[in-house]
Amino acid sequence: MSFEYQLHRLFPGSKASTCSEIDSVATLFEAFLNGENVKFALAMVRMNLCSGFQKKVLHAEHRIPRGAVSTYQRIAKHLNKPKGARAVGNALANNPFPIIVPCHRAVRTDLTIGGYQGGIKMKRTLLEMEDIDFNETGRIETKNFFY
């Protein structure tokens, strides 16, 4: 069923509308999901919704390029919090901007996938879309690490 059909069924008399900002973001999301190398601008999100530490984590995560991964531990060390891997993981688990801040690119130090708001299957699919390989035990096989 189309969006318009659902809209009219649930809200008779309403009209579908959008704006250029939403259209632009939707176009970027579509390009990302079609495998294009899209870098979302952080200016489109409200970072003021995040704590100071979470902002630092999200900025660090946002810098990880498509096709690369980092670990929670590497990100923690980059932020001068060498014992902060769990805190990094928690900050990413509560990422209010998944895909825009690509938290699927952070994995565990043992190269297992770790958690993801959308579920482990979605995280693996997103990583595979970026040409990240997995071995038969489910561990990531790449030499393309960031930080």
C-alpha cells in the first residue's frame, strides 16, 4: 500500500506534503541505502540533545569513512579515555542519529559485531553494504581500521 493511500485511510481529508530539507535528507538516505558513498552533514542533526561525552563520541564515529571500521576501544583511546570502551559503546547505543552518524562502523575489540539499535542483522547488512567481510565465525575481516 502506498503512503498516500495509508494517509487518506487513517486521516481522511489530509494532504501529504513535504519540504526541501526533508526531500534532501530522504534523497541522501536513499543514495546511502543504494550503496553510494554518502557523508551526512552533522549540521542536519540536533547535537544539543546529547551529553558532552556523547557528542565527542558521535563526532569521532562520524569521521569513520565508508568501508572502514573502528572498535569501541580505539575510539575511547582516540578520545583520551583509554578505559572508556564501555562508555563509548553506551554512547553509540543511544545514538539518536543512526545512519547520519554511522554507529554501525564501531565493533568490538575481538572483531565481533557488537550491538546495534536496529539489531545485529541490520548492522551486519549495513557493514556488508560497505564491503566489510566476515569470516565463518562471524568476525570482521578487514585491515581497514580507523583510529
